[in-house]
Amino acid sequence: MSVITGHNKPVKGIQNITRGSLGRSEARFLAKVSAKATFTTSESQKILGYKGEDSTQKFLKRLQAKGWIRRIRRGRFAVIPLSSGENRTPQLHEFIIAMELVSPAAIAYWSALNHHGMTEQLPRTVFIATNHPVRRRPGEVFGVRYNIISLRPEKFFGNMRDWIDEMPFMVTDREKTIIDGLDLPQYVGGVEEIAKALSNAWDQLDEAKLRKYAAKIGNTAAAKRLGFLMETFGLGNIEALRKEVSLASGFSPLDPTLPRHGKYNRRWGLLVNAEIKA
């Protein structure tokens, strides 16, 4: 939207910080939905008492045009508070928005690593895990890029509830975040990033749960990488890990995001193609 100048002409690139006036029905509607983080078209239809969805959609489009709500994805919206200023963006944390993009959902991989304080790197993308294929991927929402990773249902576990601004969201717990990163290192910035997290946050991790997750994830390469890193850093009970997980024959790359050049580690069945310093 553009701000209106004294000549009644829009100035390109400048946002309009004034809003269209509200009718009574619009004001009552906003008063009801403002208490929620987001709302849907079907919820709107119930509040409005409209019989047809077309009428509801026209109502919502009018509120969007007036600058009172914004669409997050198809059929779901958020109210724009008065405090939003010129940006005209709902003041919702990106993790809360992530929960609205797919269901079920959990903040995962690099985003979870940062949330748990296990990396100083702040990813520009919000990583979300879900347990089913997603055809329509959101890309950017309100200027934030989201990456939805579709996992097999048996890999979707180890999630916990957390809160931001009194709003709940799901996130992988510390142990699952580590195992996820070893399973799919491309979503955490590579194995080196997970190696740092494992070493620095070891005292905060439940070793028994870590072993359990390494076996449950169903990727022997993740278990191999965990064992190699634990042994490299002198962490935990290596033999307990070897008894609990099944290590398939053959060699897996330590870091599949890097070229397959390096030394072969027969104990863990790894091609060590990344430099990990103890």
C-alpha cells in the first residue's frame, strides 16, 4: 500500500500507516478473532454467520484491503495490530507462524539447534519438520523463508512443547535435534556444526536418550557419525552405543554435504571427509 500525499497521489515504496475505516460488523469480527494468534476462513464463517463461503471470502478480502488482516497461507489469516507500524506485518514470532504452515509441525534442524542454544549461528531460514509429503510449500511468509522437511512418520518423534510470548509451538528436543542433524546434515550447516553442538552441549544431553534416538531414526549413517564424534571428543559410553545401534556394512560419508574424499575409518564404517578437531 502507498501513503497519500497532499497531492492525493501515492508515493511508490512508502507504506500507508493509516487504515480503512471499519464497519460495525468488521469491528465486532476483529474483536473476536484478535484474541487468537491466527484464524481460518471456516472459523470466520461461523463468527459471521454467513451461509456461503463466498461471502466470507469477500468479507476477509475487504479487511485485507483495508489493512487489518493478512493472509498467512490459503484459508488462514492473522490480525495486524495497531503497533505494527509501517511494515503492516502481524507481530507473530516466526515459530508461531511455522505452526500454521503445516500440521503436524515441529521446529527442527538448524532452527532447533539455535533455539536450544547449541549454536551461535542464526539461520536465515526457519526449518520445520512434518510427517507427510507437502505439495504447497510456503517459501517466504512476511519476509521470512521457511523450509518444510517431509519425514517418514517413523522419523517424526522427539518433539516437545515450548512457548514464545505465551504462545505454544513444537520443537525437537535437544537429543532429537542432534540426531536429526546427523541424519540429514544439509539442514544444519554440515556435520561440523553438529560436532560443535555435541561437544559444547554434552552436559545438557541425555546420553541414554541419544542412543535410543540413534537407533530409532533408522539411518545407520547417523549412528556411525554419532559414534565417531563421541569417540573423537571422548564423550560418553561408546560400547553402550555400539551394543544399542545396528551398524550396517559399507562406508558412509561423515559429511554427505562435502566431496567424498578422505580417509576410511573401519571401526565406524565412515569415509572421514570432514576435519573434526577434538
